[in-house]
Amino acid sequence: MICADPDLAALDRVMASRYRARVGRVDVETERRLDQDQSDFRNARSQCADAQCVEWLYRQRIGELE
């Protein structure tokens, strides 16, 4: 679904960039929490039935990473 939708693909790139930037600035314990949060995000994303749900999750996750 994400690769086929240019808007979702763009959100995926933004989220990935913010995640990498954030992980590079934190201690090991915080990095573990970020990894767990990212895993939770992926699990929630896989439960979405439509693009609107996926977009909402991406926007939420991007906000968390700012």
C-alpha cells in the first residue's frame, strides 16, 4: 500500500529520516525505547485496512519523533 501511494511513500521517508536522526542523538536506553515504539508503530500500521489509517499513524509517529 505504501509504495503504491506517493503521499504515503513521502510520509514513510520523512518518518524514517526523523527516526534515524533521533536515534543518533540518544543514549542506549532511550534508543531501546525508540526501537520498541517503532516496532509498535509497524504492528499498528500492519493492522490498517486503508490509506487514511496508515496516513494518520504516520503523522502521529512523525509528531512523536519531533
